[in-house]
Amino acid sequence: MFQWAHSNHLWAMGLLLVLVIMFIIYLARRKAVINKLGKPILINKLSQSSNIQRHYVKAVLWFIAFFSLVIAWANPLLGTKFEKVKREGIDVIFAIDVSKSMNAEDITPSRMLKAKQIVSNVIDGMSNDRIGLIVFAGNAYLQMPVTVDYSGARMYLKTINTDMVPRQGTAISEAIDLALKSFDAESQGFKTLVVLSDGESHDGDAEAMAERAREEGVVIHTIGVGTEQAARIPIDKQGNYKKDNQGEFVTTKLNEEMLQQIAKIGGGKYLNAASPDIYEDILLVLSAQEGRMIDEKVYTSFKNHFPIFLIIALVALLLEFLIRERKLNWLNW
């Protein structure tokens, strides 16, 4: 299995693109200056001691070195030890609402970020359970199937945002239906769905789907993210908010009643994200459920591969240093 130790460092790749653009601009300006000085053929004869090909080679070596250093900084990891482990736990799928209303900032830092923080901290407190991720708005999508790969779950969690589902809405019924299809048959009686949403459901099938889930042995817990105070919906980082066709601000508020009803029908608990003990409360609720023995093959050892890319970078820099831009008398290149 491949993963990054520090995937957040890959942003530096953008600097490589900047360097390439700057080099292209430099070449264009150099050509313009040469054309102003005189005929290119005459200029080339006067500067025979300078080798433009070496100039290009040195630039490419710089780019290779920079690329390799960024990869080394992010530290690619490769799973080297594959073991079968036994765990006693439950299967938990987190269904996260990614509708635009989750951008509201009536809860710090925002509903969306708060929901992700909750799931991340709950994952940190888990050890034996298998987890999966679903995102939903107008439609529901399986972001990560049920697994014991907690590091993979954290990686997928970072990518979740309110732009990933094009169709807007809050189709909780679709999220429940997808969760039912995502649990495997062996987890019968040990299946849990945790829905994180502001509860602004635009479909009328959520309660009926919660009833079906309970019949199939799935416990549904709901977490209300937001407040019951009307909040505007940000559409950018410049302080602009969503408006309707009449130019009025569109507001959103937590529908606690609906989320409580889904949890009640689903045989679970309703929790409010604003609670200071929300992380402990969720872990307590999950640990209260009886688990089963889970056999799973997982990578238990990862090997760092950053030294390889450091060596590549050093070799590229050494070659760049050894290559002279001007011709030597005893060389024809």
C-alpha cells in the first residue's frame, strides 16, 4: 500500500510550475535582447564560447532536483508488512452532509469543518472498529468502503468539501440507502450509521428509510451540526452570501427535530455538535454497542522512501554544478 507521510507538503509542487514559467519568460526575453543586438547568426558566432544547450540541461537538472526534494519532503511510504489481525468491534459508516448550507458559520469554524473535525477526532479515539465514509447532498456517494485503514480514512476526510456533489439538497434517505448497500453480510447485527447534518432534508423518505435500516439491523445515530438561529450561507471568502431570485439572503438553520426523529426510528441517539463533550459522547455511544470478531488483512509496517529522492536531488545538483555554461578548449560540447 502506498501513502504519503506528509501529503500537505505537496503544495510546493506549485512552485515548480512557477519556476518553469519564469524560465520560459527568461528565454523569451533573452531571445528578444539578442534580436535587438543584431542578426542572430552574427551574435551566435560572437558567443561561440557559450553553449545554450548546456543552459537548458542545467535548468532541467534544477527542475529535477526541486521535484525530488518536494517528493522527499512529503515522504512516500510503502507498506512492507502485510498481516492478518483480529479485532472485536463494529462497522461504522460516517455519512457527512456536504450541501452548501454546511458552509454556514453559525458554529465555529463552520458546519462543514466542524463535521470533519468531529469525525477525525472520533477516528483518533477508535481502535478495533471498521469505518467507512459517505458524502451526500442531492445524491449520496461512497467516499471510502468499510475498512480498518484509519490513515486512509483521514486522507479521504481531508478531501471532503461542499463542492464535491454537484446536485444540491440534503438527501438523507439516499445516504441511509447507500449505507445499507455498503455494509457486508457478515456484519449483521453490528452495523452503525452516524449521520452528520444540519437536518435540512429536502426529501420525505428519511424516516421510512430509517425504519428499513432498523429492520436490517443497522443502528442510526445522528449529529446535528449548526444552530437553530437563522444563518447566511457563504458563497466565497470575500464575504458574499447566497441570495434568492428576489435578492434576499438565503438562510439556514439546524432542523433538530427531524434528526432526533431519524435517530429515534433508527434505534440510536441524537447528539448536538455544539456540545463540549461531543467527541467523548460519540465514542461512548459507539462503545456501548456489542462488537464482533473481525478478521482483516492490514499493512502494519511502512518503509520510508524519501532517501531515494534525496539522492536523486543531490545527483542532479552535483551534475548541474559540474556542467559549465561556457565551452572548454579541450571539449567540443
